[in-house]
Amino acid sequence: LSKFEELVRKVCDILENRVEGNLKSISKTLLVELPSDQSFTLEQFVMLQEKTTKTKTAMLDSKNQEVERAISDVIHLLKTFPLETPTPLDKEATEALWVHYAKLMYLSVLRCTKQSFFALKK
């Protein structure tokens, strides 16, 4: 029972810190930089946004990879957990887990994009 509690603790830790934390970080990210204390030409604005977008895109890609690795780690923990009667992890269940977190990633990126558009609109 203590081994099972340890497994649950590890899975919860991975999901809370490595998955949920990254998803929250992504959803709060602004893809544009809008300095309010200075004015600039259209060319300067475009260059600033290109630079900002490249930086933020790299950060989003990194966060996405971290989430993917975390989900892989959860699946690996579940597959390698010693059971009295060995039962392979259902392939449909692992696929459902991937689909679930892919949808959450999509929603986080969508929220990020919407907030960026709203910031531009202001």
C-alpha cells in the first residue's frame, strides 16, 4: 500500500508541477510586446514583434516538450509499477491520456493567442 501511495504522490507531483504549471504559464503568455512608455515607427514595431514572437515561440515549444516528457514519465511510471498480477496498461487509456493533455495544451495556446489579440486591440 505504501508503494501505491508513493506512485500516486509521484504522479500527482508530475501532473501538478510539470504539466499544470507549464499549461498555466503558456496560457498567461503574451505573444506581443507593447511598451506603453515609448512611441515607435511601424517598422520598429514590426521588428520588435518579430523578435518577441520568436522568443515566445521558442518558450512555448520548450514548455510543450516539457509537458510531453512529463506525460511520458507518468505513463512509464504506471507501466513499470509492480503489481501482484501483472496487467499491461491499456493502450486506449494511454491514448486517452495523450488526447486529454493535447486538448489542454490546445486550450492554453488558444487562451495565450486570444489574450495577445486583446492586448493588441487595446
